[in-house]
Amino acid sequence: MKQQIQGIYESTFQQRTAMEVTVYNNNRGLVKDQRQIKLPEGLVELHFTDIAANIEVSSIHLHSMTTPGQFSILEQNCEYENIEPDKLLAKYMGKEVNIYRRNHLKDRVELITATILYSGQDSIIYQSGDEMMMSLPSQIIFPKVSETIKTKC
């Protein structure tokens, strides 16, 4: 029988009680990050924040210092992704966004709803109604940031 998750918890740098860093010649390092985290009994989901962005996920080791026999990890993954313009645009390919664009004929900035069709280095192709446009708009407003894009590490 599958056990229900008791809750989702987050561990931040404020819970850090000790940290050790060893730097090696090959541009790598070993970080020991000790945190005091109180979790209830049962199955929980624990999110770690405020960690190095370039961490090698396979090198992570987590254990309890107070109750090592009562703590186990069922699954471990890293869903961190830096916010970068190209990645953000790719996540919204084919979806509607709000765009502020300059209308040079009317000499004003207009807010339109458009679907992103393509994004490249110097331009974006988007469609609003029957019009397809190619330009770099002055501002794009994304309706909801994707769950996999983290704003902090």
C-alpha cells in the first residue's frame, strides 16, 4: 500500500548550523552543509534551497545526524533551472503572453495578447489575432512562471 505524503517542507540557508568548504585544483569543491530541520514522522517531500547552482546531483549525500536509522531517502532529484530569456521564451512557445509593443504609426505603446511562435537571437515571431509579427517587443509579461523554473538556488 502506497503511503501518503505528510507534507512538503523547504530547507533554506537560515537552518544552516555549520558549513565546510574544501576547494580542489581542478575547479571543484566539496561542500558540507549541515542544517537543523524538524520533520514529522512519515513520508515527506523536502526541498533544499540556497545551494550551489552547479552542483553535481550524483554527489549529494543526505543523512540524519540525530536519528540515522529512522531516516531514508526514497527519491532524489534536482529540478533547478536558471531563469534565462531563451529558456523562458522556449517554455512559452505556442502559449499566450501579454506584450507591450511600440506602435510607430500611432506613436504610443500598446498592450496586446499574443502567442509566441518562435524566438531567436535577435527577434521573436508572435501572432495576435490575424497578424503575425516579427520583432523584439519592449516587454513581455508571462502569465505564470513554470513550476520547474526556480527563481533562486
